[in-house]
Amino acid sequence: MTEDRGDFRAVGTLRIPPDPGILKALGLNHAFESAIADLVDNSIDAEARHVLVRFVLRNGLVERVLVVDDGHGMTSDEINAAMQLGRPKENSAGKLGHFGMGLKSASFSQASVLTVLSRSDGGPAQGRRLVREGGGSGFECDVLAEEQVGAALSANWPGFRIDHGTIVRWDGLRGFPASTDLSVTAAFVENKQNELRHHLGLMFHRLLEKNKVAIAIDVFDADLGESGLVFGIEPINPFAYIQTGVRGYPKTLWASYGNKKIPLECHIWPGGSDSQYFKLFGAPVDRFQGFYLYRNDRLLSAGSWGGVVGESKRRRLARASIDIEDHLDAFSMSVEKTGVRMVADLVRAIEVAASDDGTTFQEYLAVAEEAFKEANKRVQKRRPIVPPGPGVHPRVKKAIAKELDFLQGEESVEIRWTRLPEDDFVEIDRDQRILWLNSKYRPAILKGVHGGMNDVPLIKALLFLLYEDIFRGTAFGARDKDNAAMWQQILTAAAQAEYNEFYE
């Protein structure tokens, strides 16, 4: 039977199976951390409460990587479907997986052998294995012995058991060091762990904050049969500022797309923030301005204006979140979930988006730019200060040096403990450049803990900022003396309150 399709008449059909080489092309856009995140998606879809990423070392090398979960596991039919290439999930609504390619794409981007071990609640253990560079057609899947799979699933896992759940195992890793020098492997694994902690903490921060899942990383030494410390993934919320940068924000703007209104939650960070949640990976912070796209509370895209406007240093404080689950037709997503694009109609809709009070998207950007400008002015107007010296904790010194310039030619100011003749808490020695603290109050402030040269860093940081300008230059005027006397009265009263509370 022939069928007319378009300008040409078909006279027959051929069935052309894919070349086995297609396996080598899977996951080309995956980095290690995004590939692991794709497997964590599957664990969360399986309603896992715990997920463990494990590096297995043997003879000084990383032998394999495991992703272990205590989700609902898979039956024989389900694990066969999971191993099939290009089989989309029957119902992806409410799920993090979408295309049905994540397991294979993520795994073969990093390894040559993919092994999946699983057990459903009350069901038998199931094991399957795919090889990226194998013989035959390239699509054969090994069925593994039930008793061996069951034993592997029943191993001791830190913090949870697998009565039902899944292990995804990668062997034949690519991009890992081949040197048997333990220091090389240790440095590499530490770097990978840090990258994972940042990436997973950011991508899954909403789910971690809601305690929907706990994600951890450890290293297992197969030669010793022991695992090291377990590092829990902490949420990294890109909107976790303490105080908004502009009053009235965050503000919801609405983009009209077809017969829907898509909400844009528009935020403005405070200027000059040193928060890890603002700086994120430590990369140039400008790259993290823009839209943060979420699907079912999983972050898919961190930053970028998606073609609506261009990236600008002046817009670095602006971030807007969009939940796309109910608006998937307005977005296109890569198989690796490493890129999400907005369709042209949505881009145009965002350009004219507005809030209920009439604030437009362009006005939002203008306010964010003005906030950056004002913050920059405040930074430029800060006066240089006397440098902090011994007695101030090194981390405090580093933070001060990062925020402020030091006066040239000025000696540093030390903060030390000594027994003062009176009960005053502080004494200023401008000649020796020392701020003395009365050691009478030291045990009470330290709550009985033994102190050191750089102890009570918070109190010393506050005292340094308070007294620093008194040590500038040679003059010690009437205003300085009046301030010093006032501060002395207040600080001594506070120290005596600490003393009485501790010894009562």
C-alpha cells in the first residue's frame, strides 16, 4: 500500500533500526554533576526518602560510582521498560523525569557499563545491565542473577535500608584519573564531591528544604571494606536573602500566554551581599542574574534572561523564578535538562508582563539597576580604616579586608585580654595600639570554655568596628572621649550582666 505524503508519492516503506553507535552519542551535554542529578530525579520520582551517591575506590582508583535509593523499586516489567531506549514515561505529570532517556543518557555520558539493581515492595530482586560498547546490535540487556542482586541491595547503607529501592551502578568510568597515586585520586574525588554538593544543593533546594528527600555523598574503600564520612547535601536557595534589596519586592508579575497567565516571582537581592546563596558556585555573580525555572520544585535552569533582555552587570541583583509545570507548552527542554528555552511568544509576553499594581517588567529591571547603582555608591563612599591586628580572628580579618580598604602607614590595632584594675570592660591604649578587655569577664563570656588568642570573634569584630576610628591619627578629641565614656558604661553593664548570670 502506498500513501501520498506532501509533494512526493511514497511507493514503499523500509524499517531502518538505529545503529548501535547511537549509544555513544547519548548524554554528550552532560557534566558529571548534571548526570548524577538526572539519576536523583528518578529516585525522587520513585518516592525515595534517602539517596546516597557513593564513590567506590579500589587500589587507589575510582572503580565505580553508585546512586542508591530507598524508593518503591521496580518490578520485572518496570525495570525492562527503564532500560529501553527512548521510551517516554507514560505519565510525566508531577514527575521530574520526562523523556524516558535520563537513566541511559546520564549513565552513558560518564560510564561504559550501566547496571541497575532493584526490588519492589514484597517483590523479587531484579538486575539488568547495558554495555555502551558491546557486541551484537548494541541493544542487548543482560538479566542478572536474583540472589546476587538481592545480596547487593541488602548491604549496609548509612542511615537507611533497602527493603525496596534501587541501585544504579556505573563501571568503566571516563574522565576519572588513571594514576594510582592516592593523593591524585583523593584530590579528584574531593573536587567532585564539592561540585556535587553545590549542584545538587542548588537544583534540589526546594525539595531539601521541604524534607521531601535527604541526599548524601560518601566514599567507600573496597580494599578496607569501609566507608568514610557521609556528607549530607544542604539546600542552596538562590533567593535566600535575609532582607530584600528593595522594599515592595518580591513582586509577582503576570505574563499573558494564550489563555493563561504565567506568574513571574521577581526578586531583588540587597547590594553588596557576600552570601553563598547570592554567589552560588563562586563563578562571576553576573551569570546568575535572570530567570530560575522550576518544574515540580526541581530547579532546571539557574539564571539567564532567555532572550528577553541581555545580561548586564547593572542587573546582577535581579532574579525571577518561574514554575513551568503547568505551562510546559511554553518551554522546550533538553533531554539532559541542562537547558530550557522559552518559546518566542512567551518571550514577547514577558517583555510586557505587569503586576497587579501596574509594575511592568521593564520597570522591575530599572528598579533593580537603581538598587545596584545605589549600593555601588555606598561602597565607593566607605572610608579606609585602621587594619585589625593580633587578637582578631583570621576569618574576621579576611572579611574586613574584603569589604574595606586599609589606611596606608597606620599600624594595626590589637585586641587583648588583661586584668584591669577597675571593673571596666575595656581600656583604650592609643600609644600601644591595643584595645584591652578585662579578663575578669572572660570566663563568663566564654561560658567556661578555655579561650585562645582569637577567641570570641563576634564580640571582637563588633568592638573593632566600634573603636577603630578612635585609633586613627594623633588626635583624641572631646567627641572621641565622650563616645568612649558612653561605650564604656554600656559595655561594662553588659559584661557585668554576663558575669552575674554565669556565676549565679
